[in-house]
Amino acid sequence: MLTLINTNTMQPAIAPIGLDYIAGAARQAGIEVEVVDLCLADDTESALRGNFSKSKPDLIGLSLRNVDDCFWPSCQWFIPQLADTVRLIRSLTDSPIVIGGVGFSIFAKEIVAYTGAEFGVCGDGEPAIIKLYGALHGAKHFENIPGLVWRKNDTIHTNLPAWDTAGPLSLPTSRDAIDNAAYFRIGGQCGIETKRGCDRQCIYCADRLCKGTATRLRNPVEVADEAESLLKQGINVLHICDSEFNIPGEHAMAVCEEFIRRGLGKRLRWYTYMAVVPFDGAMASAMRKAGCVGIDFTGDSASSAMLKTYRQPHTAAYLDSAVRFCRENGIKVMIDLLLGGPGETPETVKQTIDFIKRTNPDCAGAPLGVRVYPGTEMVSIVAAEGNPDTNPNLRRKYTGPIDLFKPTFYISHLLGEKAARLVKDLIDGDKRFFEPIDEADAALTDHNYNENAELVQAIKRGARGAYWEILRKLRA
């Protein structure tokens, strides 16, 4: 038997769609699967003790969604909690443990070493878990299992990531391994993927590290089948979890066309992340007919210099057009900014804030700080600036040498000692903006979704949708 455990307990509750997909794939392969969902449990220890007192699985899979909250200045690091969970499980059973998930894949070897787990999977978990399960029942040869991180003779080995680019991505559509209805009730939305991987070159993004550098597309029919499965469970508000739904644009249009053909746009509402380009009136119209009610654009900046630094292909003019297309089609629009990157100055921040005010999206995220992930171009930029331990652009809450495994952020020193106050003054109370948080106010959450009591209470009162949209309505 395969026991899958959701270790993500953040609130509002986010349904573990990766675990749902893996459970579905394992069952299709003839493996008996049980799910222990710690997010829905009253008490972690009681839930684990109760489960392992009744069964001894052949393999235990732990899902890790996030390494940290990716938010300065809170810097909540989730790995110690994961290690505590592994230790608790090990005190209850000697069954082998494998860890996977989007967050895990960024730091696969480091997390296996830190937690003491026997295995990990970097990349797609569906084929890897099935092959690992088979190997544990056979000759125990692990060398050719895609994405596997494994121990041998006190050495941790890493196989090539599990990103199958030989054909289209196919995932189970039943979505019945977890209690999605409960997540919808307490989390306000449920997710779905239409593809994995990203071929863009943004200097900061870890999506290429955890999902691959090639875009792998699902058949739009399969995506619509999955949406139908969730609708049957009473879930009519979805979030498309692709890094950028419109990369490539042809796939986004094909998914919309299939949703429209089935009349799904009349039965559900959905939100998505988008690149600023490609996007035009025709795509906006198709998305709205397919049920899209809100888009979160990766805007980053309105400064041409900063957009070039971030390697974004769009310009401020494209961003202005994107907002207009949304307005013309009745789609709510959020622009996510990325303030404080390499070379950011008070002048470039002012240019961006002033532009957003003129362009007039429904809301804009204005956090300070770029999370520095190993394997991204940000590491090369930091290295070129000299000794990282004395780099005035790096911010962290831990002591000792710079360790990118822990939350480490880049905030341009050119913004001065009170960068958050600078941004707040430029925003000047405009409620369309989610402002950065001063370090002295780190207990406040605002745009940080992790453990956001305001969001949790709004969802209890019946709010549904993307979290930026719920927060926007609360501020109106």
C-alpha cells in the first residue's frame, strides 16, 4: 500500500492537487492508495498515530508545496516543520519515506539530507512514484527512476529530473483522492493544471527548476474533463495553477474553446496567472466566454530598465493594453509587481507606481524583495557583486553565512535603509495597492496569503475566488 500525506497546513487551506494527481495515477497502476491529509486534521500527531497504528504501508509519500512563504520580511521557513513530521513518522513506522512536490523539487537533495528521508522526487511525481513502488518490491535498483533522490552507502544520489518531454502531459482527471469539497468550503477555490514547465528566461523564477524548462501541454479535452469532475463535487470556482496560462497562447485558446464548447463558462468561474504577452482582445473575449473572471499578470515593473533586467519581453505599453482588454471584457485584473531587484532605484519605483495609478487595474501587488533561488540567474548576479555575506542588497532573518536554502531576499540598496517606507510614500494610501510591509510590522500579513486570518474569516463568510480578489473586495 502507498500512503500519501499532505504536510501543508497553511491557512487558508490550499488543496494539494499534485497529491491528488499522484494518487489517481498510482490507483490506475493498480496500487492501493490511502491519503492522510494533515491540513484537514484536527491534530497532526493524532492523525499520524491513528493511521499508522492500523496499517504499515510499503511506501510513504510526503507532499511539500512550499519551502517558505516567499515573502519579505516574514521569512517563514517550513523545512524544520517538515523534518519534525518525518521524525514523528519514523517513530511510528519504519516504512520508507519519499518526499515530493513543487517546493521540494527546488531543493531536492538538501531536503532529503535535512529531513533524513530515504527518497525524494524532483519533478513530476506521477511516473516516479509508480516506478519507485515497483523497485521496492523488486530488485531495488534506483538508478533509472526519473527524478529520484536516493541514499546509498551514506551518499545521496540524484537522478535526472522527472520531466517527460517525449509526448503530451497527461494527468488523471477524476480528482477524487482528496476531499476537494472541504477545501472549497474552507479555502475558497480549487486548482487545476493545463500544462507544466516554462521556457521563459526570467532571472528570478524557480518554476523552471521544479517543472522543467520545456512547456508540456495537456490535451484541452482532458483539462475540461477534470473541470467537469470538480463541478460534480460542487466546486465551481477554480484557479488555473500554470505559471503563465497564456504560454503558449495557442494552448490557452484551445483550452478556452473546449470550455466554451461544453458550456463550462456558464457553470464555473476561474482565475489564472498570465504573462503580459501574448494577450489581445480576442484572447480576453475567449477567456471570458470560457468562465475566466480574473487575471493576475506578471507585470514586475513599468520601468524599461527593470523589465530588461528581469528579462521580461513586454513593455509598459503592453501592460496598459492588457488592462484595457480585461476592462473591455469584464475581467478583473491584478498586476503583480516585483520591486527592489538589481538596479532598482527610487526613480524606477516611482515610474512604476505612477504608471500603475494611471493604468488603473483593480489591484496591484507591490511587495519588496526578490527571493533568491539557486539555479536562477539571480545567483550569478549576486556572485558578480562580490562576497554574498557582506552584500548590502541581501536580506535575511537567519545568522551566519548566506544560505539560499533559507529565505534570502534581494532588495536593491539604492532604495535606502527605509525602502518599504519609500514605496508606501509613493503609493500614498492608494487602496488599489497591496503595500510592502515594514520590518517592524512583520506580524502583519496583508498580501501574504500564508496564515492570513482576514482571508480565512472572509472565506468562512462565503467569499470565493482568487485571494487577491477576496482581499480587494475587503478593502473596497
